[in-house]
Amino acid sequence: MESLRYLVVIVSFIATWIALRKWIGKAPEIGLQGFDMNKPGRPKVAEMGGICVIFGFVLSMLMYLGLMTFWLHELNYVGILGVLCTVLSMCIIGMMDDVLGWKRGLRQWQKPIFTLFAALPMMVINSGQSTMNLPIVGPMDLGILYPLLIVPLGIVGASNAYNMVAGYNGLEAGMGIIILSALGYFAFINGKQSAAILAICMVSALIAFLYFNWYPAKVFPGDTLTYSLGALIACIAVLGDMEKVAVIIFLPYAFDFVMQAASGFQKEAFAKVNEDGSLEKPYKGIYHLTHLALAVLKKVKHNVYERDVVLFICGLELAVVGLTFYTYL
């Protein structure tokens, strides 16, 4: 069993790596490029690299299912198939947004509607446990409300929130690695094998992607990856009965949502770029987690660069994960 896990994790990394090397060369030829907004001159970079991550992830999971079916003769993997359907649906929605362009793509009010359809696979398989330990109320069996209300709310909320904290080299992949590593560990120690293998295979694919996406990025993830990652995190939380853990881990995203709501979701996360590549807050107020990072970092160092912002936000997420471990372990 352990050798199977190692094998599919390696496949996820290698498949993503190979696909990305090809994609980075081909994407500009067909016009799939985006502006690197936090650099002087805003150079163009290959866009929609998330499709390579999803390719490597799905390939490894299908290989895992095949080995478990034909070698170990275990056939109870409806949950994994439901997750893959949701992730692939989110990938298609993200591709629509990427191809149309981030300025002309899906409108803000359309995105929750489209992502709601992507939650249908997890709803129809009735994944997860309907009994939840609610604050003040205590244990409560939500029954049919769990798959019809809680599951879609979690998937829609996570996918759209994850898409909001983005736009800096290495940020989306770095946050995904931290969050999914934590959820994968919680799933593993609690015997939730399906949730654990889903998490670790995506972490492997994201590590391959981060090599090309780290500053200075050679490829962007696009909404293709951010929607898919957010949905996957929610699905793993449902499949592994880790809803409370996921809510705590997602606190930075909730905080970012509140800050964006204050501006009516009209302010962009990108910074004001100086000629030397250092960054400044683009507005007087703070309307994104990235703006908060810039404001705090400016207090401790004169010049703040893109990598500083990414490391600050990832460090904040690591602190939240540490708090979660302290609470539940």
C-alpha cells in the first residue's frame, strides 16, 4: 500500500513537470499570455498553467484507482470519483474565465452560479457525515440539508475565496501546498485514506508547478487552477470529515473577503510598482490581504518586493495551520 502511494505521488510530480515545460513554450504561440502586473514594464508570461497541474493530478489519481481496482480489488471509490468530477468541472469554468480574459471574463455575480453546478457531483453522492458538532447547539444531524446546503456552500465559497488571494508569483501554489499538506496530514492520522491521497497528489503537482511559478514566474496558474484548488480543498474537507479544521485553516481567506467587501469588490490586489521592482500600496486603504502584507512589511523594511509579500502571506497561513494543529492534536 505504501509503495502505491509513493508511486502515484511521483507520477503526479513528473506528469505536471513535463506538461509545464511543454506548455510554457507553446502557450505564447497561441496567445495564452498574461501581464506580470507586479514587475516594471509588466512583462508577458505564459498563462493558464493550471491545466498542467490538473492533468498531473487527475492522471495520478486515475492511476491510483486503477491499481486499487485491478491489483488490490478494492472498488469503493465513489468519493474520489465525485471529487475528480467536481475538480474537472471547476477546471472548465476556470478555463472559460482565462480564455475570455480577467477583465472580460465571468462577472462577479456569475462565478458563484457557475461554481454551484460544479458542486453537483459531491452533492449527488451524498459524501461526508451529516452529523456536525455545532457551536452552542452541540451535535446535530443535518440530514438532507448537509449534501444539499452545506456541501455546495463549502465548495462554492472555497473556490471563489481561493481565487481572490492571487496575482503574485508563487502565492497560489505556495498557499495550496501549505493548506493541502495540513489537510492531508489530518486525514492520514484519522484514517481517511481517500482524502489523504487526494491531498498529497495535488501537493506533489503543486511543488512541480511552484518551480516554474516562483519569482520570476515563467507561467501563471490562472483561474483554471485557483477555482480547482479551492474546490478540491472543500471536497477533501467533506470527504475526510474535516470541516471544522478547514474553516480554521481558511481564516486568512475569510479575512480577505471581508476586506474586499469593504470596497464592493472593486479594488485590485496588485501593487504599485517602482522602477527598481519594489512595491507600494496601490490605495490609501487596505482592501486585500496583499495590501495588508505591503502595509506591515513597509513598517519593518524600506523596500518591499513581490517575494516578501508572498512569504508574508504564506507565513501567516503557516501560523494559522500551527494554531489548528495546537487546537486539534
